[in-house]
Amino acid sequence: MYSNMMKFTFIWSFIFALTIQTICSFEYKHHSNEELNQSLQDVHHKCPSITRLYELSEKSVNGWPLTVIEISTNPGEHELLKPEFKYVANMHGNEVLGRELLLRLADYLCNEYRNNNVDIQNLVNNTRIHLLPSLNPDGWELATANLDQNHGSDWLLGRSNLNGIDINRDFPDLDLIAFRHGDKDDFINTLIYHKMQPETRAIVVWLLSNPFVLSANLHGGALVANYPFDETPDGSMNTYTPSADDTTFLHLARTYATNHRRMSHSGTACDQDEDFGKQGGITNGAAWYSVAGGMQDFNYLATNTFEITLELGCDKYPPESQLSKEWEDNKKALLEFINQAHIGAKGLVRDENGMPIDNAIIRVQNITDGVNQIINHDISTTKNGEYWRLLTPGLYEIMAAKSGYLPEVKTVSIEPRNTTATQAKNVHFVLRNLFE
Ligand SMILES: *[C@@H]1O[C@H](CO)[C@@H](O)[C@H](O)[C@H]1NC(C)=O
Ligand SMILES: *[C@@H]1O[C@H](CO)[C@@H](O)[C@H](O)[C@H]1NC(C)=O
Ligand SMILES: *[C@@H]1O[C@H](CO)[C@@H](O)[C@H](O)[C@H]1NC(C)=O
Ligand SMILES: *[C@@H]1O[C@H](CO)[C@@H](O)[C@H](O)[C@H]1NC(C)=O
Ligand SMILES: [Zn+2]
């Protein structure tokens, strides 16, 4: 027999448990800009030792902070050879699914880390993850305020920032320089003289001050994973325009598409002409339509970051009732894509005294099956002498070089990743100083 006291305790602990659950469980809804902040704060309070909130260097035109949640075992610090990853969403203010997915992802990573989910712990222990749920909070407000009146969302309203500029056309156009084989100085001049919106500038500063390895930019309005280049060299509307890393980008885009529940299936087209499912749910950006001044190509050409663009669904502003299903459809893809920061090789470039060599170049030649093909896209080392070189399985010659030093070449076999804990192959270099 229960005593009344025991019953009393039992009932109260039950109510208490329910309350805790309500406080901690994620609510699927369209979070306003204040609620977005609160949602990230909640995650931080639940998981203070593996999260940190910070703002990009500039606010939106209307003064909203561009808030990032970092998820890593050493928040606020880059750890030697640990790759940095980012997701950016809601750059087009009226494309809102990515924003909600990133809020959910932050909450999920925190919960599962605490629940000792081994895959999530491996992912978070081995990767420094940055999530920017909204790059265009002003556009989001405009789109949201006009929802009812349009019986749904407008195709364009809220897409641009508050000055009417499309952020995904506002980046310095480095493609044109790359196509005419311009050098680093041409890139730098373009950067200096290009006038940018505050949101764009915030991203450029962020990109140039962190050694991001891999990234995706989350959009809506179609269902496809889009990879570089986004711009055609001759101004034509649609021509397949491969980057030097086409093989790796195909792999990255496919990783998202095939781990998404529908993206790689045919018959999921948003528009009769565009059944991307028939081609596995992926497309080269310029083969679809040419974009100048986009963020994806800027990542690849100005930095060491490989970025793809994810179109997450036909409906740019899906109803709240769809959000939990969308999370289930995207969850595995979002996680598996982050894990791709660990493909290929990484390592340190040092001199004979063990001092790091910064700005050394890492050049790769593909020698798989006897081809001898230089991948014409050098990666440069960080101030710690680190590099990460995303590559698909195969046989490569990797060269580290810096003027004043004797270059070193190593033959490296890259194997497929076997487990979610597999990291990039360590390939270190020691360069002899020619003037010592
Ligand atoms: C976000 O929330 C924190 C904590 O509640 C608060 O101090 C901060 O002012 C909020 N920022 C914005 C932009 O609402
Ligand atoms: C992740 O790192 C934490 C903190 O160092 C450690 O306690 C945990 O066991 C690690 N998890 C895995 C799966 O290695
Ligand atoms: C390397 O070459 C092989 C053989 O031609 C090819 O299948 C593969 O896609 C290439 N890999 C990369 C990363 O370019
Ligand atoms: C994956 O497993 C195969 C077969 O056991 C092994 O040869 C290969 O080295 C492993 N790859 C990595 C990256 O550990
Ligand atoms: Zn978009």
C-alpha cells in the first residue's frame, strides 16, 4: 500500500519530470528573430560546455545581430588540425526551412551529446561546428509579415536584404578572374574595391578569419544539392562549368542528396522542367542557371572552404505542421554532410626546427589508375601550418611548397571512410629552408 506521502511524492516528481521535459523539448514553429535568439540561448544553457554563441562582425541593415552557435568540445578555440565546419541559412529571407532546421540541429546535437550517442559525440569531438541560422533576419520579417495577405509566401518578397540587394549576388565576382587565370593579387584587388552590404561583409570577414574546411548554404524553392561553379565563363545562361574539384564536389552533393529522404528520388520535381531526382538530386550550379557574385563560388575561390548550396524543398515557407517531418527528412543528410569535413588528407607543414610554415601551398596531383592530373586548386596552410585537403578515395601525389624552402612531395593513398569516427589521413611535411 502506498502511503499518502508516497503518492504525493510520486505525483509531484511526475509533474516535475513533465515540466522539465516541456522546458527542454524543442518546439517546431517559425521562430521570430527574438525567439531564434532564445532558442539558441536555451541550447547553450542546456549544454554550456560544448556550445558558445557569438555574433558576426556586422549586424543586418535593420540592426539584428547575425548570431552563430558554435558546437565543439573547446568552444571559442580552434584546436590544431580539427576541421571547422559551417552551415548558413536564411540568406534569402523568405526561404525559411534551413533556419528552422539549424535551430533543431543545434538542439539535437546538444541533446544527443548529453545522451552519450557515440556517433554524435564523435562528430562533435572531432569537428568544430558553426551554425548561422539566419543571414537575413530583416528579409525574414518582411516575408513573415506578408504571409497571410499572399495566401502563403511570396516568391520574392523578403528575398533581398533591407536595401533591396540579393546577398547571394553581392559577393565579389572572383569567377571571372579565375576563368581568365588571374592571380592572387587580382583577387585581393577585387575584394578591396567591391562595395558590399553589411550582411555580405560580415560573411567575408568571418570567412577570412576562420579556417573553414566545408560548408553548405541552405535555401528553398527547389529540391536539389547544387555545387560549383555557379557562373558560366562566357555569360551563357546554362552551361556545365566544373571546378578543378568536380569529383569531390559531386561526392559532397551526392552525400547530401542520397542521405535526404527524397532529394535523390525522381518524381519529386518542383517544376516539370527540373526533375533533379532523375540526376540523383544534384546539379552543377551553372548548368542550372548562371549566378554571378554568389557565396558558394566565393568560398571556393577566396578561401580554402568547399561550399555547396542546398535547395531544401519546393515550398520556400512551409507551414509549421511540416517542420517536424522536414527535420526527419533532412536529419541524416545534415549529419552525414558535416562528417565529410573528414575526407581526404590533413596535416602540418613545418620547418626543420619544428616551426609552423604559414601560407605554404598544398598542390595535389591525381595519379589514380595512371592518370597524371594536377587538381588546379591549391590549398594554403594556416598560421599554425595546418591544411585540410578534401579528396575522394584514390592515389595522389601531395606537394607542400613555399618560396625559400625545398618543396616536398608525398605519395598518398586515400581510403574510403569506414566509420563515422574516421578522420582525414594525416600527411605531415617538413620543408628545408634553402637559406639556412
Ligand atoms: C538574446 O538573449 C539574451 C539573453 O536572454 C539577451 O541578453 C540578448 O539581448 C538577446 N539578444 C537579442 C538580439 O534579442
Ligand atoms: C568525447 O569527448 C568527451 C570529452 O573529452 C569524452 O568524455 C567522450 O568520451 C568522447 N566521446 C567519444 C565517443 O569519444
Ligand atoms: C582521379 O582520377 C580518377 C581516374 O581517372 C578519377 O576517377 C577520379 O575521379 C579522380 N579524382 C579526383 C579527386 O579528381
Ligand atoms: C577501411 O577498411 C579497409 C578494409 O578493412 C582498410 O583497408 C582501410 O584502410 C580502412 N580505411 C580507413 C580510412 O581506415
Ligand atoms: Zn535562395
